[in-house]
Amino acid sequence: MQDNVVTGLPPIVGGQPVALFLGNAPSVLSLARQQYYGNPRNAFWPIMGSLLGFAPDAPYPQRTAALMAAGHAVWDVLAFCRRTGSLDSAVERESMVVNDFETFFATWPTIRRVYFTGGAAQINYRRLAFAPPEVEYVRLPSTSPAHTVPFEVKLAAWRTALGY
């Protein structure tokens, strides 16, 4: 990350996904590792591991393969932005460049549900992105360690929303 410029990661997507999980922009640790939800304190991988039956600390390619096999895709709302640190609240609003969701949904027409993994993702998507009307949109409790809701509460909410 040079001059506080954040460049997003490519999506995790394959097969015929039915659901897309959207964060706002990758954290400093995610960028350093080139992995979604790369902060070991982030609850995304433990939640998905619990729901899908894989080890949350399995090698990244195994975790992403498990997501794709379950029909899930992962991406971020923002392709580029400026931010100091990792907090969504630190993103400079005028710097936000949204990912190309029109092309994404045209390429992956099987997606029927978008899950926002935090409030900033939902707000910025609704403000900036192409939103197909036939897709259902659901906000989940944030998996960020900055969102201090207990893991068990987050897991229960995700389990209910995803139907696991």
C-alpha cells in the first residue's frame, strides 16, 4: 500500500456461485498476505469453516476452494481507495472507486444473494454500485475484530441468514 492507496484483490469466484460476500476494502494484513480476511482475528474464516465444515486455518487455497464448492464468491465493494490503516471509517470518501459489478453479475448470472460483511460495504455498494434488482441483499454482522460482538453471536446470525 503506497501513499495510503488501497488496491483491491481479485474476486474469489468459480463454478456457478449463488451467493456473493462483499466487504468494503481489504485490510492492511489482507493486502500484505494477498488473502481475503487476512487478519487472524477476523471471524470470516472461522464462521465459514464452522458453517461449511473446513478448518479455518487450512491453507488459503483449500479455504477458497471450499467456498467455491459451496457456491460462494467473495469480493470487495471498492476497487481502489485511499485509507490510513485498516478501518472502513478511515477511507477517504472522495477516493472511492467501485468494482465493476455490472460486468461481474453479467459474468456470474447465477448469483441470487449478496451478503454484506459490514455496514460500510452495504452503504458504499448502495451508493456507488450497479445493483441487479433480481438479487437479494442481506447485511450480516461484521466479522472485523473492530466489531466487538462475541463470536458465538456473529456465528448464530450468519447461520440463520445463510440457512445452515
